[in-house]
Amino acid sequence: MSIGRASKLLHRRGSAATAITASAAVLVALFPGAASACGTVSSSPASSTQTSVNKAYTFLDQSTDKYGTGTTLRLPQSFTGGYLGSLNFVSSFVYDDALTIMAYLQRATASDLSHAEVLGNSLIYAQQHDVTPDGRLRASYQPDPFITSTGAPYVGSNATYTGNQAWAGLAFVHLYADTGDRAYLTAAVALANWIQTNTFDGTRGVPGYTGGQDANNNPLTYKATEHNIDVGAFFAGLAKVSCDPTWSTRSQTAFGFVKSMLDPSTGHLWTGTNPDGVTTNTSPVPEDVQSWSYLATHDPAYAPAVSWAQTNLAVSDNGFTGVSFSNADTSKVWFEGTAHLLDALYTRNAPGDAAAATKLLNSLEAAQASAPNTDGNGIVAASSDGLQTGFGDTYYASLHTGATSWFLLAAEQADPYILGPGENNYPSCG
């Protein structure tokens, strides 16, 4: 699961996981009613939470504008301050950039839309100016300078993880649906074609999508539940905005693999497969696929997975409560994952979910105000340094654009996996 970045930091897009074929009913559930840029009913936050939301957007603005303003192409560094700051670690991870775009599209002020578009345009530039311009994006870029003297993007990690591609594709789909600018649709199709050409595995075990390629272009042959959730949602959204039903069929394949990773005895999903593409990888069990399976599908079959994460990954540390990254280390709170769970609870809305969600929201707001190394605006990655993922990587108490964006999406009850009826600036499929 290592992505080849300094100090064994984790960006989960490199994790091993799996997928499964979804029914037509699941695809229908992908596009329920929604109120804003992302899916799920969005309600106005309480006044205290609205203050926290506004502060979090301030953090994203400061991060996005650190290395340029206006229409200047640029990307924000993902982590700021704390231990990572002491290492001068400034990489910008594509997964984080995609989340930042979708958080901006959720509130959608004029300034937010401008920021979302400049980030989207920057990713398109990186895609078009890659050393191998075949539609892919790299795992991370360096923001200072993002564009080098040769005109090439400054690549941080050359790896091409399938989940990263899918999240960037989702961001492009949202941008196209919100703006009608076909450049974003073109970029999304290019990413989708790269995923299909380079990662589809229909011969080893349950069909699905493999992990992508490492920094040396070697195939990553495991199938990740996480990646297939991302691909399933991306392809479903792409089918909707492109009017190409091929992507719907491929989405069903990815979700079919996800379903195959559901353990009926526990209710949770396994990480995915080993590199043989067949054998289930049962250790560790991560949080993200539990919450994301439900967010991406709204399928009641995944409701127990949300409860499993609530119970088995619950953590209290440093005065904060939430969930950890996986069952390998439940000593510290992973704030991004806590926001995943918060969003899933709002979306599921089962008895007791509202009360549980309030506790998680209060903890995230407390972390914004008083976690180690906070600036009072952003959300740090972990409640204290040294959170082990179980995949060989570590999270630290450094401010994180990804955690902050997930906090915003969850606080505004927005589902980044799903297009809402307000996102309709594209031709009808007729």
C-alpha cells in the first residue's frame, strides 16, 4: 500500500482491495434526489457548525492560493505543519485535489467555483502534459512550481493508482455537470479509458479492476474493494453525463466485485484480494470501504458495514473520539475516516444515527479548534502522531486538505459519489 512518498506516509489510494457486480437496482440508487453539487439531501448546518464550515473553507482557500492566485494553474499541498511540516513535505495528492474540488462545488459561491475550476484545469494540464499522455494522472504532484521551466508538471509520485484516477474522474464529472464545460467530460473519458485499458481483470476470480501501476509502470495485480467502489461510482456518473451506456455496464462490473467482498457473517467488507486477484485479503480491515460502499450505492446490503466500523474501529485519543484507519491500530482517531462515517450515518439515517452523527460532528469541530498543530480552520489527519494503517504507512497530526474536504462534505451532508438533480448542465440523453 506504500505509494513511494517520503517517511512512509499513507495516501490510501494505493491500498489493496476488491470489487463486485452490482444490480440495476444499485445503479438506480446511485442517483437519488439531492440538493446541491453532490448527492444526498443537504440541509443547512446549525449556526455553530456553519462557523466551522466557513473556517474550513478558509483553510482550503489559503491552501489553494499558497502558490498562485486567480487563473494561475496550481495545486495545493496536501499536508501542512506538524511533523510533516518539519520535513518540508509539500506534495499535492490527486485524491486530495479531487476532494477539494468537490467540496468547493458543494458550497458553490463564485469564489468556490473559480477555485474548483482552476484546480480542475490544473489536473487537465497535468493529464495532457504527462510524459506518457495516455489519459492518466500521477499519484501526486509538487506544487512549487507545479509547472516546471520545461512546461511539464512537476510530478511527486509517478505511480498511477486506480482509485486516484477514479476520484479525479469523479471530480471531472461533477465539474462538467456543474459548468457544462466539455473539457471536463473529455478529461473524464480519458481517465476512464485508461482505467479500462490498463486495470480491468475479467479472467482471475470475480471480474473487477486491479490496483493500477506503480512508479515504474509495473502492474499492481491485486483488486481493491476501495478502488472498485471508486470506479463503480465514477463510471456510473460518467454514463449519466456522457449518455454512453457502456460505462453503466462497466460500473456494474466494479460494484459486482465490491459485493463479493461482503462478509455475511460480520457485515463488513474485506480489503480486497492478494496479488493473485483471487485470494481474499483479510487483514487488516479498513474503515473507508465500510462507509464508502454505502455512500456510493445507498444499498441496504452495506448498512451493516457502517455499523461494523462504528463498533469495531471506535477510538478515543487526546480528548477526541471517532474511528481509526483499520483494525490494525485503534489507538488514534483518523479524522478523515471519522468524516466518512459521519457522512454515511447522515445518509443511512437509521434509528440512532442522528445522535451518533452529532457526536462525531462535535468531535471534528473540536479537532478543528484544538487538535495538535491545528490553525483553527483546517482538520488534521490524526489525533496524534503515529497512526499506523496496517498497510505499512503512517498518519500524523498535520493539517490535511483531504480530511478538511471530507469534513465539509459530511457537515453539509453531501455525498461526493453521487450526482444530484442540481447538476444538470449537460445535454439530456433523450
